[in-house]
Amino acid sequence: MHTPHFSILSVALAITVGALLPSSGAWAAKPHKAKTNTAKSAPAKSAASKKGAPAVNALPPLPADVALAPNAPALPAKAWLLMDFDSGEVLASANANEALPPASLTKMMTSYIVEQALRSGKLKPTDLVTVSENAWCRGTSAESCMYLPLNSQATVIDLLRGIIIQSGNDASKAIAEHMASSEAGFAKLMNAEAQRLGMTHTQFVNPTGLPDPAHKSSARDLAILARAIIKDGAEYYPLYAEREFKYNGIKQGNRNALLYTDPTVDGLKTGHTAEAGYCLVTSSKRNDTRLISVILNTHSAQARADQTRTLLGWGFGSFEKVSPLAANAVAGTAKVNFGKADTVSAGLAAPWMITVPRGTSVQTAVELKTGLEAPLAKGAVLGKVVATANGKPVGEAALVAQTDVERSGWLLLAWQHLTRLFGK
């Protein structure tokens, strides 16, 4: 079986001309014959685009239906979204809840389930997985593959890289069969996890994203999934920023163009089929702010990268992190019954930051519990502090006891009961 050899040079060249290989469940399933022209035509198309010529078959710009700051962009895609990573709040979106074909963005759930199994010990990085005939790619360019030989074995960690970096359908199928006996069995795991995460407009049928009428997800759901991958997978999340992976003598580059052009971008996944169009889920961290963007069903690999740059640029330019309350500040004093001390200071358990439109004035209101009784341990929740802007809540944080409060001795306790009884 002759297999193609990919190199980092070829990937970099593809980025330069604005024509990265599609990251698809099906490379050969191209939506328009014009896309199958030889490489000689690519620079001309790119030049035309730079001169402002309209893109072939581009969708009309889709304006935001939700935006927490002015001047949100309108992007020519079927759906798009920008989320603040820390809070999970959607900063701007358009058509965010429509269930659309996610193509290889599906593999984010596949990799997430593998990462969870690795963290729990159900899988080990060195475990060997056998490549069945169903999982095996037959050496054509008809789909994105890791190029695992038939009946060979690969380690779980190599398969995880093949799923994330190479978008390998063979790697996705092989790990699905290893973990759940079949793709259908693994899809049940995927859907259960989607339900747990609150992905309410998602239904997975397979681990690859290959087209199926019932296989759908939404921009909001995919952002929720991306946030979970980053939050839960500190050990494995760096894989999403790797630019290339070599396996079986074949080196392939990551198809996320932004990894090569924006040092603040460290993931996550591209996708493409004829039905799904070109898709991209991205995470970018600048200073203390991380944003997650989703672009679904735009018209080219270059468009999904450009639209992501536009969306991230607007987000980082329009929002800022603020601390409504200093980490070491005393937010209030809570009354404590039957303790050696009558009160305890309430403050934050950890530094608190919220994302708001630049220049926003933020106010805070403290809400403390009543009827607190000793003993109270340092760190016990005493209430919360709510941040508001323009009369609307923009965040809240728990307030905790800053010191221990011991229970009174029996003499003092008796006196306290008497004073409470007589209302003194």
C-alpha cells in the first residue's frame, strides 16, 4: 500500500497560499468541483481574495443575535459563537443552538472520552489497540487517516495524537471499538457524556463525524465541549497545539492554520465535509483571558481561519478582566451563634475575575447567611457576593469564613442560650 508523505514544509506552504488541506471526515467529498483544481490555481484565488473579490459560494454575513459588547462582527457562516472560558458565558453568537453537521469536530468528544479514561485509569497510555478491518483506512485520500496498518496494534497515546492532530478516522474507529466493542456502542458513551455536560442540541452517531442525517451538534454545545476539554485535561490539552505527528513513517501537519500564525492559539479542532462545510473550534489565551470560538459551515479553510481571527480580535479588543473584590478583602462580617466569637469575617476563597465589556463599572452586593452556628471551620461558606453592571448580574462568588470559630464552653453556651431566650 503506497501512502502519501506529508511534511511540515508542505503544511506551511499550504497556509501561505490560504489553501490548507481540509480537515474532514471525507477529504474527497468536496462541495464544489472548483475546489479540486490543481495547486497552480490556488495562489490566484488567494490573491483575488486579498484584493477583495467575493469568495465563491460564500454565505451572506450572519450578524450576531447575542452580543454583550458593541460592534460584534457579522460572519459568513451558518453559525458562530465566542465564549469566555472562565465563566462559560457566551459573549456573542449567531444561530448558536441550531443542530448542524459537525464533521471532524466530533472527534473532540472522542478524544475527551479517551482522556477521561486515561485520567481514571481505565486506559493506560501504553495499552495496545488492534486495528480492525472496519477501522482500517484503505490507503486512499478519500478520508483523513492516521494510516494504521490493517491488523496492527497502536498505543492509546499514539491513537490520541492521531485523533487530535491528524484527524484520523481510523484512529477514532479503532479506539471506539477497543473501548465499547463498536462505533455504535461508543456513540452511546459520547451521547451520555454530551448529556452530562449540558450539550442539549447534540446527537452523535459515530466517533468520526462522517456524514449521517442524525449526527448533529450546535455551536454552543461544541464550545461547552471545548471548555470541558481544557478544564479537565491539563495533562493532555497540550496535544491540541502540536503542529505535526509522524506515524508509520508518514508525517502529517495539524490543519488548524492559526497554530502556525497566532502564538496565543493552542487548540482545538478543524472539521470539513461537503455537508458540514468548513468548521473550526479555537481556543486563544492572551494575558489572563482565554476565549473559545466556534465557526460552523463556512466556505473554505481560509475563511474559517480568517473569521476566527476576526472574532477573537473583536473579543479581546472589546472585553477585559476585572476583579470586583480584592482576594484579601473582608467583604462582610457574619454573625455566629454559640461560638467563642460572636462574628467571623467573610471573604473570597480565591482570586475572583470576571469578563466584562471594556470600561464597564461593576458594583458588588454581599449576601450572608443568617442563623450560623459554631463550630465553623475556616473556609466554610457564609454566603456570596454578586457583581452587577448596569443593574444586571454579571457574576458571583462564594464568601467563606476567614478563621475558625470554636463552639462555646458549657458555661458560656448556657449563658448564650439564656440571652437568646430572653431576646438580649
